[in-house]
Amino acid sequence: MSDELWKRIGPLLLCKQPRFRYPGRKPVPDRKVLCGILYVLHTGIQWEYLPTKMGFGSGNGRATLSTPATCER
């Protein structure tokens, strides 16, 4: 995404305050998230196939951890 486009879109996004008690995962920068969304919309690929070079994982690890079979172990 070009800097010019980001200058127009960036201010429209809401600014979230970080949680201090239970921070969770590190947040992904808004610009990177928007690039990922635009990439999926442009190419038509599934979310799980986003390239890791863009800074996103496949998501398969988190999906398998939350299956019912995992809870029974």
C-alpha cells in the first residue's frame, strides 16, 4: 500500500488503548492488517494461506489447539 493511500485511510481507523492486566498477543500494526485484508480480497485466497512474509501465520496452530479432541487429552 502506498504511503499516500495510508495517509488517507489511517486516520479513519479507531485507536485502541492497550490492555495492561491481560495484554494477550502482541498487536499487529493497522497498516499491516489492512494490507492483509486487501491482499485476500484482491487475490481471493483463504485467510489461512496468507504468506508468512507478510507477517501473518497460517492460523492452523491456533485452530488445532481449540478442537474438542485437544481438550480431552
